Amino acid sequence: MITMHLRKSIGAMSIRPHRVRSTARHAACTYESGYVTYSRLPLGSESPMKFFLYGDHLNPTQLKRRAPEHQFLMRATLPEHTIKFCRWSSQWRCGLASVTPSPGEQVWGAVFEVTDEDLKLMDLFEEDVPPSAFRQVQVTVLTETGEKLPVTTYAATPIGKFKPKAHYLDWVMKGLKHWKLPEEAIDLWKSFAPQ
């Protein structure tokens, strides 16, 4: 089982800088699966971090604003997980996506290198959810060649079941297509469309 290093991140989805949040980077957690387990980890590394991004994080406009120094590395999947909308966004006025354990499923995304400066900017862009809503955690993804790769990603502390809206899903779709994710990934997100 891979030990998941966690550092508190603030939410997931806004793209406008607002104000600096607390720099505390610890959070309690109950999230666990066969691929991940949480432990406490302080900030301190200045080397680039490999980050697995999914959902709205992949939108190129949002990514450029939130992590301007990012470098695309590869497409990848997070095994034994699926997407749930378990946080509410006051800006999007709908549910926000998070990875959550789900045996036999997988979430498509992409791996990027991001710097400490990128991570600081990410904190500035998250004013519409509480500071403990999303956390940075270490997981193991599979590359398109089948290689296992330890990376960091976002995972939410769930508070309920919410629904996404069309404008949010459209934003996500732009990112999926920009990074040329497979039809399997696009079909998953299409399945979330309001009926």
C-alpha cells in the first residue's frame, strides 16, 4: 500500500485570484483505498512535483492561470477510483468533482510537473470552498505504457452528493479534448450531463 502524503489544499475550481489563505498544510483524513493511505507531511520541497490533474483542472485556461510554470508529462489513469461530486461550489453553483475509491474503475487525467510557485498560486485561486475541502495527496497512477508512477493529486473531503451543471461540464470537456484524452474519458464525463 502506498503511503499518501497529504497537504491541505483549498478547493478545486475557481480561476480568479482572490486572497491568501492560511499556509497550514496538515489535515485529518479518513480516505483510504488499496492504492492510497494518508500520512502527515509538511511543505518544504523546492523541486518540481509530479501532479495528476483531472476534471476542470485540465482546462488549459484554468491551468495556465493556476500553474503558469506547469509542464505536461503524460496522460495517465488513477486505478480503482471514479468521479463523485461531493463538494459544492458557490462560484460554479453546482457540485465539484473529486476522485474517490471505486473498485474496478479508473479516472483519466494527465501528469504535469508543477513548481512550489505554482502550488502557492493554486492556493490563491480557491475562494469558493472551505480551506479543508480539498487536499493534496500522493497516489499511484498508471501511464499509457502501464508503468506505475507515484504522483500528487487533489481529493475532496466529502460532505454530500451534488450534481454538476452543463457549464461546468463544458469547461471540463475543453480540457479533456485539449490534452487528447481517449473517448473512454470523454464518455464518462458525458454521462454526468444533467437529464
